Amino acid sequence: MFEPIPDLSKARILVSNDDGIDAPGLAALERVARTLSDDVWVVAPETEQSGAGHSLTLHDPIRYDWRGPRHVAVRGTPTDCVLMAVKLFLPDRRPDLVLSGFNRGSNMGEDITYSGTVAVAMEGTLLGIRSMALSQQGSNPEAWPWATGETLAGDVIRRACAAPWSRDVLVNVNFPDRPVDKVQGIRVTPQGKRIGSSRFSENMVERVDPRGRPYVWIGVEQVRGLEGEGSDLHAIAEGFVSVTPLCIDLTDPATLDAMRNVF
């Protein structure tokens, strides 16, 4: 188990994301982290890596640049960033907490399988570090509601870290697209699922470039119904902050037993 951290003031916190080191959500989460501890490091991708999932750069060299004290831009994936931070940039003392985000957009339901934001927390967990992914839902590109997550995240992080966690668990947090005073509260939720197939599979646009070569844009999701009740998707739709523990172990016990019976 990860032991509770009742006081984060002495904790070393690593902040990363998948939207890139210059993303406003990363700046907002860094400000939150600095209200929790003075020992905050930022190691994030040089450019946006949304949808990268839990991928590593294996066939190219990974370059990096120091952007200032405790700030590193990595020309790689979100997973690369966490691995390099822990193994290369912070060899004297590992982080006590990895925070990923704030992602520009939610990471719920089946989105989690694509998410570079969740991958940051997944890699931190695999390295034996308590880790959280934080995402801010929004609808207006010109006025993304970063203030909602920034105002509420400190309390969510403190309360989550005051509890023991299994060592193969990360915590996925989503903030609704509402002003702070319109947020209904906090719900601890299971991962949900939208009705239908994969989030991206129904909105692919095929085109032809000026040289006659075909190419495809994978578009944004279509609005669909939600399966079940009480999930992360339902909580956000109803104006609540969603807190979802996710397990690294993907084994399904029921199917495991069924397979043992036939093999």
C-alpha cells in the first residue's frame, strides 16, 4: 500500500502532462502544486502529445532542454517525461507524488485508454510513486474554465493523499465545465462507458492532398448516450468533480476462471 501523506508540505512533487510544457493547464496545475509544497518539479513534453497513451520513444534519441530551475522540456512522450524525471533529473530523491494535467478536456470512460494524461500517472504508479491525473472539461476554446480545477484541486489532492492506496492504483480526477460556485460536490466513481463503439471510430474524414495522395483526419467524438449510472461520465454531466481509482492490473477474474476451465 501507499501510506497516507497527511502533510504534503515536505513532499517532492513532479508535475507533467500531455498538452506540452507551454500549456495553460500545466501552468495552473503547477500553481496548485506550489500551494502544497515548495519542492515542485516540472518535466513535460516539448510539444502536444494528446492521444499518445502509455507509449515510449524507443527508436529515436530523446532530446531535452532545461527551461529554468526545475523545469525541463522533453522531445518525447508523456511516459518518457516521467521515466526521465525519476531516473535522470531527480536521482538524489524520487518524487513522493506525481501530478498530471490539467488536461484540456476530460479523460473519462473509454477515453482513458488513449490518454497521455492518464499515462503520466500510470508510469508514476509503475515506478512505485503515488500518482494522480487531473483533467478540466470545457466547451469554450476562448475561455477554458481552468479556474475551476485550479480552485478545487488542492483540496482534492490533499484528501486523496490522506488515504492509503493500493500500490497498483492511480487516481483519475475530472473537473466539470462549470464555474466553481456551480460545482455540485465531489463523487467517487467507477469508470464509465459511452453507448456505441470507440470514441474516435465513427468520425474519420478521408481526403486527398494536392498531389493526389489520400490521408485521414480522426475527428472529435460524437455526442452519444451513457451506459450505467453513477460513473465518472454521469458525475461530470451532473456538475460534480469525479474521482476514479484506476488499477494497473487489467486482468479480468471472471474470464480468467472461464479460460482456466477450457485450457
